[in-house]
Amino acid sequence: MCGIVGLFAKSSEIEASLGLHLAAMLGQMGDRGPDSAGVAVYRDPAPPGSSKLTLFSPDPLEDWDALCAELGNAFGGSPEASVRSSHAVVVVEAEASEAEAWVRATRPELRVMSAGRTIEIYKETGRPEAFVSRFALEDFRGTHALGHTRMATESRVTTEGSHPFSTGLDLCLVHNGSLSNHNRLRERLRREGVDFRTENDTEVAAGYLAWRLREGASLEEALTGSLEDLDGFYTFLVGTLDGFAVLRDPIACKPAVLAETDDWVAMGSEWRAISVLPGAAEARSWEPVPGVVYAWERAKV
């Protein structure tokens, strides 16, 4: 089942209310995925020479200030944590890959949800409406975002196993469907140095894209390659530093709708997720063609 939503702002008005609109879209997908919910929001770029990490702690009493002090000792500066429920965003004066590696080695009890310049990922178990309230999603400004509501069919209901999955800097993926060859592909990607933290098949798809991009492919080439290398049925929504892309497998048994106005581009598993946006009644809308990559980037707006 599962529900996917995405919103790409083409005007300052939509950027200012991105979280409000994303929350409304996510709420429409609650009955498609009542087990957990999550979002990736692209906003507030880290200063030059710095990067930001979104971290999750299962400990409600996590001392984020102590972690920031440790990061300051390791990389310099005076990092501060912006805490939302079980997650915290920390800006570090270091390359994202270095800061992420430090956290994994030094604080293995924490989960790095995302790393990069602008991406922030928040996800938790429970119903989507509770997630929206818990993380005050309506407060977010940003350039673009994607979200997911999960009905677990492949793995346990956990925070770590929820969507989105990020396996590359400023890169993330949400997925509706099921992959049949994810176990074999996971082992192949591990030999290529891709690290996995869950048994979820979506993390494998995200790892595949990260690997292809690392090897020099464009996002469109990586997604096109997945049509050959990933067995199963799926609708993918991929977030990047500058935008997002949508792909359905050639059979396309999983639903998807795209719509566009002068102010926004939106994607949803069903039209009702898009119908809550301003100007939706006048939007150009269509069903993505199976096997075709659709992409929007800020440089092209």
C-alpha cells in the first residue's frame, strides 16, 4: 500500500508555507500507511565549509549539547543542535562524509538519518497525523520536500525502517512497491562499499542510486538503470540537492499522479493528496508514463 507525496516550490509563497502544504498532503495519505511516516525537507543550506546532519536517538533524554561539544572538539567551531522530538539537526564545520563517519564510529547508538548541505530527514512510527503534530511539520520553510506513509509488508515497524532512506549526501528515496531481488543486490552493493542499516528493500534501492551516482552516472541514468537492475514493482520519488525525480516501473501497478502550476510541482500516490494545494483545480495533471523519468531541478525553474 503506502503513500507518497512530493512538493517542489516554484514561488517564494510556496517556499514560505512548504511544511504547511506538505502536512496537508501527508494527512491525505494516512489510510495508505498507518504504521509510520517520514519526510525529507530541503532548506537552510549549511554555510560554506560546513555540513549538516540529521540524527535520531531512541533515548528521550539524549544529551544533544554534550554531542555538540564532542563535535566541536573533533572539528572545531561551536555546533548547536536544533531538536525536534527524537531528532536533532547539527551543523558541523566539516565535510558531511567526515562528520557522518565520526558519528557512526564514535556514537554508534545514534542513527544518521541524513547528511549534506540542505537535506533534513525526520521519521517515526505511528500514524501520520501524530507525526505531523509531533514534529511541528507546519513550521517548515523550504525549497522542496517529499514524504511517505508506510504500511509495513517487508520488514518490522521501526523508526529506522521507515521512509525516507538516505544513502548519499543530500540524496533520499521513498518507495511504494516491492523489490524481489533486494537481498542479492544488497550483497553486491556491500562489496562496492555501500553500507546498509536495515533489512528494508527501499534502502537497497536508495543504495543502488547512490552507487550509480558515485560511479559517475547522472540521476536520470541511475534511475533508468534501475529498470534493468531492480526486479519488482515500484513507484520511486527521489530527492536531490536541487529537486526531485519520479519513476514508475514498466508494469506500473502502483499508482502515481503528477501536477504542475506556475507556483509548484506536486506528486502523490493519489490525486486527493494534491487536491489540498492552492490552485490545484487549475493545475495541469497527468499519470506518469511507465518507465519514464520525470525530474525537476531549481536551475531549470
